[in-house]
Amino acid sequence: MDKTDVRRSKRLSQVLRHQPGSVGIELDPHGWIDLPTLLDALAAHGSPMTRDDVDRVVRGNDKQRFEIDAVLDRIRARQGHTVEVDLGLAPAEPPAVLFHGTPRTNVESILASGLDRRQRHHVHLSPDRETAERVGARRGDFVVFRVDAARMRAEGLIFWRTDNDVWLTDAVPAGYLALDL
Ligand code: HQG
């Protein structure tokens, strides 16, 4: 994906996850917005994109962040929202171990109080160490935690899986976490 498309992708993330109001739109309760409405709104707020641009950004997205519903001609972010949305995900059985990459500066606080969802709706967990490394590396020097998902499940905690293989849960208490050295 070239630089301009990365910029378009970031703009779509901002509007579809965090600030639909910044271009004067409202998402439906499940996070969807009609594509023609979105394109008009982006054009009216200084970030014009064509339908082809959006299709290309959705298709070429490294993490498949967005989904298009071709039947109803609408789009949404698959996860990562800070605005209230119900993604309609069904609880799912996670792998026995999940991973979470985070800046090294967070270690002490996470070991003391566990992982919490911060601005997002859920804690985001990765199915493999490599993905967690990429998430952690977004902010520089990082560590990776192992999450004992099997024991969390056995003890009644719930997980959801997004279509792009991100595992979500409400919180990870410190007792289920270990640094993956
Ligand atoms: C940390 C990106 C201290 C947590 C990525 C993380 C991911 C704590 C940060 C997705 C803490 C929140 C999500 C505690 C949590 N003390 N720090 N008690 N509890 N944290 O961005 O997981 O590109 O909201 O470790 O690739 O980093 O947006 O979550 O460092 O998949 O598609 O608080 O976002 O995907 O940061 O990233 P974030 P995240 P996209």
C-alpha cells in the first residue's frame, strides 16, 4: 500500500472508529455507514476519496481493519472502536495461550493491575507472538506478555474473535499474565 493509501486508511480508521462526528456522520448501532454518505461526508470535510480508493484500501489493508457489505453498500471498522458500537460478535473459544505486546514502560503497571481496555471497548490480544511484537513495536521498545487464555476460559471469562483474528476480552487480571521472555 503506498503512502497516500496509508493516509486514507488512517483517515477511515479515525472516522469509522473514533470520530464519525468530525465529518458530520453517525454510525448505525453496529458501526455501519452507507458508502455514498461516507464519501460525500469525506469530500465535504477536505478528504475526498473515490469509491475505488476505498475498495483498494479495504482490500489491501495489512490487518483487514475494515469490511464492506456489498449488498447494502456500507462499510465499518471490524474492531478498535472508541465510539459505542455493538459488533455483534459471538463468544468464541480462544487458543490456550494468547499474546499481548506493549511498551516496556507499561510493565510494572500491568503486572500490578492486569490489562485493562483503556480507551477501547476491549483488551486486544494476538493469536501469535509475531503479531503481538508488531503491536508492541508501534510505540518503540516493547515486551510481550503471555495470557493464560485456557485458565481464563475455565474460570468463566469470555473471549470474542473478530473476523481479522484479533481476540477480545473485557480485562486480563494480572494472575493470568506472564512476561514472555
Ligand atoms: C496498555 C492496533 C499500563 C496496553 C494494534 C496498550 C492492536 C496498560 C495500551 C490494537 C494497562 C492501550 C490494539 C495497565 C493496558 N497499565 N498500561 N494496567 N492495561 N495497558 O492502542 O492493545 O492498527 O488501546 O498494553 O495493532 O496496543 O488500530 O491497545 O499498550 O491490534 O488496527 O494500554 O490496535 O490495531 O493501547 O492495540 P491501545 P493495543 P490498529
